[in-house]
Amino acid sequence: MREPADADWLESAARLALRGHGGAEPNPMVGCVIVQSDGSIVGWGYHARCGELHAEAVALKRAGIRAKGATAFVTLEPCAHQGKTPPCCDALIKSGVARVVYAVADPNPLAAGGADRMRAAGISVEQIYSIACERVTAPFLTRIRSKRPWIIAKWAQTIDGRTATRAGDSRWISSAQSRAMVHRERGRVDAVMVGIGTLFADNPHLLPRTSRSRRIPRRIIVDPRLVTPSDAQVVQTVSQGPVAIAALSSSIHELSDERREIFATAGVTFIELSGSAMESAHRSFRGLPKNSMTMLMQNLYTDGVSNVLVEGGAGLLGALFDEDLIDDAWCFTAPLAIADGAGAPIATGEGRTLMIDALRYELLDLRRRADDSMALWRRKT
């Protein structure tokens, strides 16, 4: 029977799991708390880095013999898979815990089955719903079920919904504190992505400006007609982190020998987008073949990319919204207004004609960063 405190312990495990972001991927972020019958915590842990001990093993190591007779609360069903580390269900069985409570069933067929194995060994095993655990596990579930990375879109806007003036000036809409938050996220994801319009407007290098970077992200420019300047910062800084340009197959094949040699010498790689040349302006994403972004993301997943931070611009965000690919949206709103109908909007996709067809998101978090507000929106499934 569910104890009143079970949901609270699972929520604590979910908070622990978040500490693994940037290290655990492509594995799931998992947290574990081991609690004695008197309510005292005797062990806790989270999966800090892929290839290292899983959350349950870390918690059991802390608990030692105190795990005997205790309850283990885990965000995700303990695995039954021998990979880089032994099965967690076996470790829990060996520890002598009396009860295991988990929130999310493991969708990976290679790792599932831990609950049944523990029950067969005489452990009381329960699955209890926890929204906190569902949320922390959502990126992993999306990767397993959809075969694509978890996609985070970020933008900074004025209170009247513009990301730049009509002249293209956007520095700086958001505060230094907001930008620092984005740089921390750059240092935790596998890839940072922008569209060709943003490259021309801002010439960003897309590297994390933080001393605590857990990863050096792959930098991806979505440039259908392959007009990326060879002197762009991302091209000139390939030695500091890999760079790829996603372009139409026809644009890659028609690239001049001179430009091909420049990119090859710099170390830039290409990702092919299916379809022929577009008739629209080179900074627009209108006219891309249907599902181009979905196929791009699936290719990145196959290449080992777990999560992508998309930093604009409007064309790329519009294309991703059109294909319903944005999982999380980080919306930074600054206390500024430009009241200019020609200012840059957030997204310029094909769009939806009726409001009833609009994509639905739920607000997960709202916080203040200096004078900005930062809203975290998650796609409703």
C-alpha cells in the first residue's frame, strides 16, 4: 500500500537526478534515496556520468549494511541490463532492501525487467506515479521512443515579443545573468544549433563561456543553401569544438572546389538535408521539404546526440515548431519594448491557421534573472 511519504521521497530522488544533467546522457538522469522505516535517509545517489555507477549503486554504497530492511525510492525502474555497470536490480537484491518504489517504467527493452526480477527475489516492488520523476525522465523517454534528441529552444524577447529591432540589433535584450544561464546549458548539451540568419546577424561562436563546462557541444549551423561565410567565428574555432553545417544535398554537391577545400581544411563537416534547391531567400527556411527537421534530428540521434539547444533564429524555430519538435522552451523576457511591427519575431514558420491547432505547452518554472523573467515551458503530450 502506498505510504503518504512515498511521493515526497520520489520527488527528492527526482531533484537528485537533475544533478546528473550534462554527465549522465545518453543514459537517463536517475536519482535514488534509501530510507529506513523510521524515516531516516541512510543512502542517496544520482547517475553522475555515463559509464560510472548508477544512482542505486551510489546510494547503496553510501548506505552499506544500513540498506538491509530499508526502502529504496528510484525515479526509474532499476535496470536488469549488464552494460558498462552491473544490473541495478541485482545490487538491490544483494543489499537486502525490503521494498523498492519506482516511478517510471524503463522503456528500453535492453534494460527493462528489473521490477520482475526483484519481485521474484522476494522484494516488495511498487510503481507509484510522480510528476517530478516523469519530468526528469522525459528527455530519456523521448530519445528511446522517438529516436531523436531532446530539443530545447531558447530565445530572449522584449515584452512586446520581439527578438531584435528592424535593423537586426539584439545586443543585449537579456541580462548578463540570463546569458550566463544559457552558457551553463551550452556546457551540458551535446549540440548547440542556430539557423543561417542568426549566423549572419550575430556571428556567434556558440561555445560555452563557463569554467564548469561538462561537455563541449557540437555546433550545428542549419544552412540549407550553404552560404556560411568561411570567416565566420564557428568556422574559425573548429579546433575548440566540432562544427557541422546542415545543408540541402544539392547545395553540398554544388559547392565550389575552393569553398569545399576551405571547409575541409578548417575541419567543418556536412549533414545532408533531403530535397532540392529552394527558391526562397537564403536566410529563409520556407520551402524545405516536409519533415526535414525531423530527419535531421533523427540523424543526429543516430550519431550519438542526446540533446540539442536551439538558439534561433526565427526561421529555424519556425521550422521546428511546424514539425512539433520543440520539447522545452526557455523564454527570457526583458523589461524592454520597441513597439515595432518590423522588428524580428520569435518564429516564422508556415504556422497554423486556427488557434485550436496551436501547439500546447505547460509552464514548469518561472524565475527572475536580474530584471528578466525566465519561463520554462514544456510541450504537452
